[in-house]
Amino acid sequence: PLSAFRAMNKAALKVYQAVRKKGTQKDLVNDMQTREELYEFLNYHSYEKKLDELFSRGKSS
């Protein structure tokens, strides 16, 4: 939904403004997902494993 997109944009704007003003995102880290939380949500490790399998097959042919 557009509501989620608007919420994400507001959050991103907050981060960009903080980085521009302070030169760092450290004051916002507690509001952010950890990298591991993001990867878990996206099922990233499974995706990366599948890519590794596909690319390793291409090298052996």
C-alpha cells in the first residue's frame, strides 16, 4: 500500500537529514533493524545460497 511507501520515505528522510546534519547515523541506530534482522526478514541467506549454487553450476559446464 501507498501508506507503507510513505512511511518508508519519511523514515529514510529522517536518516538522510541526520547524516547530513551530524555526519553520522549513530543517533538513529536504535530505530533501525540490524543487518541480521533484515536478512532474516528477506530470507537473504537462502537467496544467497541459491545464487552460489547457480553460479557454481555455471563454472563446471
